[in-house]
Amino acid sequence: MRRLVWEGDSRFSLQQVRPPEAPPAGRVRVRVRAVGVCGTDIHILTGEFPLARPPLVLGHEIAGEIDAVGEGVTRVRPGDRVTVDQVIGCGACFFCRRGSRQFCANGYEMGITADGGSQDFIELPESNVYPIPDTISFEEAAVLDMEVYGALKKGGVGPGDVVAVFGHGPAGLVACQEARALGAARVILCGRSRARLEGARAIGVADRYLSAEDADVVEAIRAETDGRGVDVAVECAGSPRSIADAIQATVAGGRVVLYGIQNRPVPEFDLDAVVLKDLTLYGSIADRVGWEEVIDLAHTGRLRLGPLVTHRFPLEAAPAAYDLVRRRADGVIKAVLAW
């Protein structure tokens, strides 16, 4: 089988190796069909994500079909189409028993701290795969993830809320759609780039689009909400400016969800605004639950992932895909490796 190995810097090698043996009890072998290219992959390649070290097979957004199952597997069978939860725990520690395997000290994350999906076959526990219907393509299933949905649910997004999403990348576009699905009355998408916001407008993910190139987004949000601010702000951009704007744009007593990864300490964090406005801040690393709900959102069309996948590459062209996403070139929203 083929596996694409990151050797460090921008160097990759496409290797031919033996496929995994028949999976042991409780585990499954997946024939990979698609892998999403994520901003985290770019941070890995530029050295901003030290947990990931070469040599490594990248790819933590994975979809494929069950190729073989081990003894005792009952949830799936060969031929089933699945999306993959890349976060794998030991299953026995305090955090795993609590349902929080993302904090397991003996666990790993495929494509980050262990080999990921940029290879023809992977093996993993039965509990880490989720069947998908034929209405969801492998490309869509690869970029389907419960993380944004879990963050919004943790932040209490619900019926009647006015929600502002900061960041017009894939996570922000997903957050807008999922906020609507959770009942938000109005969704405002904010970002720096007028061009990228126009791309989001063409997809139709929000009710209002605010560009920092054109106006002070905090003042614009206040104008949109009769001066009070939004009920929930969701920071998906991973920038100090968007955190500050999210805090300032939220109504007193409101909630702020921090989803974007900063990669470095934020130099000036207005904690007084959090205290004096009685805000509640939520981190976004939610328990790995909600997959079935997100799959249903995609199946019923309430979460449209197809329009987000703007570029497709074969496995051997992965370096070109990473370069495209790094440069944010050619109107890319989401690139996917598919084979």
C-alpha cells in the first residue's frame, strides 16, 4: 500500500509498504478514500505545532470504507462507508471512562502524534468510526467533524440567539451553519477579507457579513443588535484581534466560545471586560460526542459541506495541496485529498 510520509520542512516521500494485517479484536481496518487538508497541517509543516514530529503520515480528517473487522466488532461491517474520529484513547483511564478521551495521557491523535490518514489503509478501534449514508460523499465525510458542533453546544447556542462568528475559514463557515441548525435567530459572520466573505455569501451560510476592511466590526454588530451586542460570539480565526472583538461584541451576561488556536500567548487579554460584563468563556475541546447528530445535519442538508470543498488532489499531489492552502490561493476554502 502507499503512504505519504512527511520527512520535515516541506519534504515528503511516497512509500510502498505492506498493508496492515487482519485487525485484532475490537478494531477495524479502513480503506482511506479522502483526507481533508486542515490549517493544523499547515502549522505542522511550518513548525508551529511541536507535538507533531517527522517522520509522520499527516491527515487527521479522514473518511473511507471498512475493509476488514476484528473479532467482536458489531457496529460496522466490511463495505460500510465511514467517517473517522482521529482522537484515540486507551479506554481505561479516568478521562476515557469519563468520555473525555481527548485528554487521555496514553492516547494519540492520528496525523498529529501518530500516523494519520494519508495512506491507503489505517487500523483503529471500532468506536472511532461512524457510518455515513450514501448522501454524504467521502470528501464531505472527511471534513465532517463534531468539534465545532461540540463547541457551539458547550456555549449554549440555542433558539432565538443572535450569534457572531469571527473567522471566515472552513471552521467559521461550519459554525454559522450549525448555529442555525441549533436554532439561532440570526447569524453574523465577521472576517478581515472582503473577498473571502463574498465567497461565504455565495454559499449563504449567514444572515449578515461584516468585513474588517470596510468597518469596525464591533460597532457594526452593535448597530445590528440595537446597541446591546450578540448573545454568543464564536472565535474561529485564532487571532488576538478577533478574541478582543468577540469579547467587546458580546452582550453583558453573554457567552464567548474560543475555538481558534492561537499558537502563542495572547499579549493583551481584556480580562476586566470579561469580569465587568459578566461574560462566560468556553474552551472548545469538547468530549468526542455528537458525531451522529452532525452526520444527520449533513444528511438532511442543514450542514452543507460540499460547497466548502473547492479543491481536490490525488494523494501523490498532497504537497501541492498543502502549498495551496498555506498561500490561501485560487479562492480555496477547503482542499481534500481523494483517491
